[in-house]
Amino acid sequence: MSADFIIGLAGEAVYVVLKASAPMLALALIVGLLVSIFQATTQIQEQTLAFVPKIVAVFISIIVFGPWILNTIVDFTYNLLNNLHQYIG
């Protein structure tokens, strides 16, 4: 295995992780922004108010985007294992 292969594989792995986590991160960001605006307008400074809606939103996004995330990770792993024999040796 060459260094170029390892660097390319690591880059592809990072891309897959970012692509798989993007729906959860984006939804948590949007919900956090909405909660922050709500807290600023009502002057309610309760710390748990910021975390509970984000946790619920992330769980909902896992339920909704779970099959797509799993499919993305399985495709990456399948391609990795099928093409790995070409570089060993």
C-alpha cells in the first residue's frame, strides 16, 4: 500500500463521516438557533431548555435519516473491502 492510497482512503472516510453526520448536525444547529432566539426574546435563561429540544431533534433525525446513513456507511465499507485486494501485495 502506498502513502497516496492511505491518504486517499482517509480523505474518503472523513468525507463519509461528514456526509453521514450532516443531517443531525444541521438539525441540531437550527433547533439550537431557534431556542436561542426564544430565550433571548423571553429572557428565560434556563440551561436545560437549550439541550432537551436539540436532543429530541437529533433523535428524530436519526429515525428519519437512519436508513440513508446506514446505506452510506455500508456502501463505503463494501467498496473498501471489494477494492482492498488490489492494493495488498
